[in-house]
Amino acid sequence: MRSYLPDEDFRLLFWLRVREFAVPPSVIESAAARRATGDWAGACAAAHVDVDLSLRSAADAHGRQFAAQVRDDLRRLAPDLLRWHMPRTAPDGLLRSGLTVSLARYDPAEHGCARTVHLVARTPPTWAAAGQRISLALWDGSRSAAGPHPHPRPHRRFRLDLHRHLWDTGRAGELRVRSGADRPPTGDGLAPELRALLEHGCAVDRWAAEAAMLLRAEGRAGGAIAVRLGGRRRLVLDLTADGAAHEPPSLHVSAARDGGSGLPILPDAATWVLPDLALLRAGLIEADRLHPLVARALVPGRPATGAGRSPTGGPGPHLVECRGARHRIGLVDGVLVPLDHDPDELRRERLLAALTGTPVPCLRVIDEAHRDPSNLVDVRARLDHGDTAGALAAVEGLLGPGASLPGGPLRDELETAARRRAAHGLYRAGLAGLGPDPQPGRRARTRHSTPR
């Protein structure tokens, strides 16, 4: 039987790369500092989250009680923690584009609003995804609440209103229990077909408890749910109470009734093992490389000082083995040049290189640093994830502060990032589809569909 489950090793390496670049330590520290002063809007700005809602307009539309509840939730929001846990896609680990995620649901009977309203987090479409920004908005089902977003309705599979511990500072400690970190994963009491899914990164041992929460939120005491495992494979599971009343309910595989269409879908955050927990168990990451709130929940008692190292170190000395001696390379008027060769010798060497000869090692090292730098992949990853400051720091660490960039891949990447930010600005202004090609020179990804 063909398996449609992703390879666990690839999944771990994917998330290891995401944790390295997606949410820089500088963003976490800036957002935490502003959040500590009660400046929730400043924390959102530091975490590259745009606020597309007005509490005054919310009070006018749905009442003061509703607006007060939204304000309280915004004060509890950790936008950097939200960015840490937002859904991402392979192979680059970028935010899933064109997505609307429900963070909180406000029902009329409980919150005094006119109709059900959602506090949502949205990601822009792919063509406007430069900077990897997230926006916050209120959605009540009306056409005016949609804005320019292509999919304004909250996604049934990607929802965080049942997982507030993934963005709410007051409930971040629940992550230890909700992720299953408080006990080792076992398949005791599970059906054989479910126990086999543990090897593929599925949080099967937590499914029964999470399914019960999902059904309660849907106003049901029990019943069937659908679990999406990737591709077109779904499981339909029945939540039933076995034995005495005090025993927890259990899940049983049911017939695939039309693939589970119309059934409540187990949220993606509950389907898979928490990436940070999987990385810790595999020994691929240390707690101090995680978000501080995540590290505090998963490794209690261990001080968490921040998420990892700084993007780059300072520019160290550039020493090159050249013709049996150690030569220096440094900045002169913002240009990286050999310091131990006289100008006449450099002119001869450059002329020799122009005539397809081989220049001295000092010139070769400078040319490689400009045109094919060893850390170009890291610079590109930081730009793709919106960490422009980290990318520029990496360039300074390579060439030194104040260095000018000649033509080459490094300069091309920085110019492409600037053009993509312009496309995002057009999207924010409501001018959808009028932006330049966000990634000129790169082949566009296409989706291959299989005929039914």
C-alpha cells in the first residue's frame, strides 16, 4: 500500500531550517520588550504584524462589551509567538500564503456581539508575500470584512481558536500538556492502524482529547471527525466513551463516508507532533534555540534566555594564503581590496584575469566573496523570511560595514527583495495584481493536478 505520509526525517530537517531563520531573535526580543510595557500595537509592529482592525469601529458595530474582550485578547497576544506557530509550507518554510486563521471566536450569547465574529490572522497571497507579513482583522461574515484577501473566511483545518496556547501569553504554559510533552509517546490502547501513525510524526496519543475539544466547540457531545494526513488521504474517526464514565473517550477508525466530507476536521496543530517537541526528542535542537515561551513550557525549570544566536558575528580579519605568505584583505573607501599588493601589481593581475588567466589568490577570494559568497544561501533565506536586517548584517559580516556591492548574485538578491516589497505595498493598498514579477529570474512553481 502506498503511503501518503511525509517522511519524518525530512519533516525534522524542514522545521530545523524554519527555526533557524523564520523568527529571528531580534524580532522576539523587540516584541517582548514592547509587550512588557503594555504596547500590544508596538509588539505587533516589531513582529511584522499589521493591524487591520479598529476597536472603535468594533464597538460601534457589535457593542462595547465585545470591543473590551477583543482589546483584552490583543493585550494577551504575543505576535512573535503567533509567527512562530503559523502554518508553513515546504520546501522553504515560508508562511502558507492566502490563509485566514481564526485566533478567537466570539459568540453573540457570550460576548454580546450582534453575530459570531472571529479575530483572524491572515497571510497575503503568494505574489504579495514579500516580507512574510501577517495581518490581524475581525471577520463577521460580511462582504465588507473581506477586504482584498482572496480567502477571507477562516480555514477549518488551520485554526488556532482551539489552541490559544500557541499565541496567548496567559496560556502559553498549556503547551506542555497539549503537545504531549508531559509523557513519552506510547501506542497503548490505540488501534493498530493508529499506532502505526506514531512513526510518521502524528500526535495520535493526543487525538482523542483534542477531538473531544473540537466536538465540544461544535456543540456536540461525541461523534465522528475527519483527520487530514496529507495529499488526499483522510481518516474518519469516531469518538466513543468506553467502560466507566470516568474513563477518557477513545477513537476508533470508521468507514470513510465520502472521505469525511462535512465532518469537523481535526486542526492541523493537533494532528502532528509539535515540531519543537520532535526536534528536542531527536536531539537536533537545544532549548535555548527555541522561543522563550515555548522553551519554558517544554523544558520546565530551565532558564530560557532567547531564541538562539545572533544572526551574524562581527566582521573578523580576512587573511588569505597568497604566494607562500599570509596577506590581508580589508576595506578601503567602502571597497574590499588586497592590502599587501602594490597598485601596479594589482593592475597586472586584473589584466591577466581579463585575458582568461588566473589572478593571485587575494583577488580570487574577493571575487568569490562578491559574486559567489559562501553564505549566499543564508542571506537568501533571511530575505525570503522577511529578515532584511539579518540579511544586511550577514552581508556586513562577509564584506565589512560600509562595503559597496558590485554586480553579482548577492546584489541581485537584495534588489529582488526590494522589488517584492513594492508588490506587497500594492497589495496592502488594494491594487491586487498590479505589482511587478515578485521573483524575476526564478521559475514559477506550478501545481500538477491529477484528473479525477
